[in-house]
Amino acid sequence: SQQGEEDPQALSIQEGENATMNCSYKTSINNLQWYRQNSGRGLVHLILIRSNEREKHSGRLRVTLDTSKKSSSLLITASRAADTASYFCATDNTGANSKLTFGKGITLSVRP
Amino acid sequence: DTGVSQDPRHKITKRGQNVTFRCDPISEHNRLYWYRQTLGQGPEFLTYFQNEAQLEKSRLLSDRFSAERPKGSFSTLEIQRTEQGDSAMYLCASSSLRGRNYNEQFFGPGTRLTVL
């Protein structure tokens, strides 16, 4: 079963704009991980945020986590056409033996 | 290249045939996971190993599926008597349970299976 629910399902922006993607989940977690997937390819790990962290940065990426609301957001600043991909959040749920539970993903299109 | 590798990248087979996929994890990772992804969906967990021990299997893993990790390094996933519903991307991931980013899972490129 899929726990994470990403929002929106699809996002189209102009190059240079910021893209914000949201993820909600249902159970308590050890950590939450964001991935990118280009069409037909494997998943590229973007960032991991632990349950005791509230915000994390990596390059143009900013991730927040609100465990009280069971939600996370991924912000990509100054987007580029190469950021066009599907983005997934995945939760490492407490007591789930470290397997990840993924949402259905967000399709991001960045127009040049 | 020290990432996760998978072989083959693509496999086309006829219904009823057996197929086997291989995954080579990041060398120092003791956890290895198999996931399956169908079009428009996120990956779904199939099974995982800690070293050579298979610790959990999803109910998605029917008795036609078997996975091994004989020496705690590479793993194989075999599907017997393939069905058209087995067509999917099969993803392998590995992680370490040590360090700051506990269970940060890194994925391979996947094996895309098409059953005709």
C-alpha cells in the first residue's frame, strides 16, 4: 500500500521559477526521503530528512518536515529544464523494518 | 562506479518463461531491497535482505518469485512462469544502517521487464 500522497500530481512552471511539492503521510516515521526519476529510469536520491529535523538544504533543494502535520515539502529554487522529472517522497515508517513506502509521485515540467 | 548496478536493463520474454535479474549493491551496504514499479505508480516493496538473510517478503511476492543473496553481496530475483501482469520495472536499492543518514536507500537503474 502507498502511504505518501504527493501534491500536486502535476506541476508546470517556467524555467527560473521555484517549484514546491508537498507530501503527506499517515504513520510515524524514522525519516522521509525524496527521490527524482527521469522517464523510464531509476530513482535518484535527493535528500533524507530525519524525524527530529525540521529543515534541510542541499544545493537548490530545501526540504521541510512537520511531524505534527505528517507532511513534508520539497522546494526547488531557480528551476531548470533539466529538473523536469517525476518526484517521489518515501517514508521509512517506524516499525516497518526500514522498507520505504512511496507515494504516486509528482510530475514536474519546467518550460525553457 | 560505486553505485547500485542492475542487470539486465531490459528483458522481453514470453509468458510462461522464467527470468532472473541481478543486483549489485553498494559494497559496504548490508541492506538490499527489491521494489517493483508499474506505470504511473511509485515503487512498491517486494523483499529485503540484511546480509544474506531474507528478513521480509511482501504479499506482492507470489510463490513464483524467489530472491536470494547467497554471500551477502549481490542478489538475484527470479520470476518463474512469467505472466503479463509481471511486466514492470524491478528496482533494487541498498542502504547502510550505520551513520547519520540511517537507511538512506540508493537505487539502481532498474530492470524493465516486458512479458508478451
